[in-house]
Amino acid sequence: MSARAVFLGLALIAALANVAALIMIMAALDRRGRKTNMFMPRLFTGRYLSAYKETTKKEIGKPGPLYSLWLVAIILALVFAVIAVFLPQE
């Protein structure tokens, strides 16, 4: 297995974690009485993230753990994908 395949696999896992975090953020907003659109989550990602961040900041004084999970997952997915692209072909 090449290093490129490993990094692409890691990027895929991080991207899936990002999607899962967004779904959990949407569920948390629904539980708190905020409406979310399940059919277009990628279109409203910024809106949902800011609403989750504001809501959890009001409740516990800092952004919730799902916000950090989403942020770390998207950064890792981008970093792993860039590394995979710049690795030489084997």
C-alpha cells in the first residue's frame, strides 16, 4: 500500500467525521428548537455552525464539543488530501 493511498484514506475518514459532526450539530440544534433543513446541509453549513456556537456559548460559556470536532475534521481532511496530492507517484 502506497503512502498516497494511506493519506487519501485518512482524508476520507476525516471527511466522513466532518459530515457526522455536521449531522450531530443539526440534531443538537433541532433539540434546542432551531429548525434545520436536512435536505441541504452543505448549503447552510455556516449558518448551522454559527447558530450552534452561539447557542452553546450561551448555555455553557464556550463553543460546544461538536464545533471543535467539525473544525478539526475539516482541517485534517484538507491537510491529508494536500499531502496525498503532493506525494510522488509510486
